[in-house]
Amino acid sequence: MIHADLGPELEAVVLNLIENGTYSSRAQVLRESEELRGWREAQVSEFTDLLERRLTTPSSAYIPVDEAFDRLYRELGIQGGGIE
């Protein structure tokens, strides 16, 4: 078993999560934290890969910024979007 000093602020956060019923134990908080860390690392890796692919895309494949924002607003379901 590993014991770690979280410090008063982080310990209070963990205890609050347990007391309010979000988690049932410190171990569950730690497991969820590790799962979220893995998810975040995967998201960063995916974004980095996408960015690298986009940076190697020929500039002729780019679209004007106002068109890009219009597409983004449509995808997000935002009405009245646009660049001022």
C-alpha cells in the first residue's frame, strides 16, 4: 500500500468528493484521475497528429477564414456566427 501526503488543499478536495458522494473512496478518486489522465494524453496526441498533418497540407487546400468560421458555427449549431 502506498501512502502519500496530498497537502491540505488537495486532501480537502478528495475528502469533499467522497463526502458528497461523487466517489466512494480515495482509491476510486485515484483510479478515475488516472483514467482521465490517459484520456487527456490520447486527446493531446490526436490533436498533435492532426496539427502535424494540417501543417503539411499545401496552402492551396486552405479555405478563407470567414468560410472556416462559418463552417465551425454550423457544426456547433451556433446561429448568427461570423467574424466582426
